[in-house]
Amino acid sequence: MRNFEKDKRDLINKGYLIKKVESKKSLKYISDFLKKKLINEINIKKSQQFSFNNLHKYIEINQLNSIRLKLIKYINQNSLFRKNLFFLAKQNLYEMVGNELAMQRKINLSIQLSGDNSSLLPIHSDVWSGCSPYEIVLWVPLVDVKGSKSMFIFPKLY
């Protein structure tokens, strides 16, 4: 049994939660969709083993932004992508903030390659760029998260 009261306290006190996805089927849909689009964009042969973990072997840093923008376009044209993204955290969202929810109009995508300092995100808060302090951000890594392939979260300042 999940402890929603503890999760609520953690969200309020720390400002974030780290949870497993609620739907492996939805995560597979998202991963397969993006893999298919990437394989088509960068012309990977079907026989090659491709994973997000080795994307840096298939594209150059100077191609990264144009590929990322194309993927964002594909994501936002696909209503099933949005639904599957929601299903990754549906129950947790309902428990944390209720079921009267709105999703941002455009889903974003960040891609960072090994050795690419040009796409590193500086320290930031979505609130600093005009987002509501009451929104929930869902970060879904599609790589093995370890070492430098991770996100660092600072303690809440308020």
C-alpha cells in the first residue's frame, strides 16, 4: 500500500518526489515512439542496436537541436503521446493535486549528449521563466540514470 500522506508531506517539505512510473505500457509507448522517430531521422539501419544510452554514437552535436525540434513537433502532434505521458503518473497526480488538472499545451524534450557542454541546462527553476509555482513537472529519463546522466535537485529555498 502506498503512503500518500508521506508523499504529500515530502512534496510539501522537499518540493519534489521521486516515484516509479505507474504504467510500464505507457513508458514503452513513449520510448518506442521516440526511438522510431529517431531511427528514421538519423537513418539508423534496423540491424544496429540502438538505445537512447548510445545516441551520441549516431548523431553529431551540431545536429542535436534540429533533431530535438523535430521530435518535439512529432510529440505534440500525437495525442496518444500526451495520454501516455499522463498515465505515467496519473494516480500520484490525483493524490497530490486532485483530478481537476490541465496539461501544458506543448510538451518539451531535452537531449544531452556525452561531451556536449553546449546543451547543458544551467541551474534554473521553471518559476523563474514565468511558470506557476503551483505546477507539477514530470521528468521522465529515457536513459540509465547514473553519474553525469542524472538531474540534481537543490533543497527548497522557501
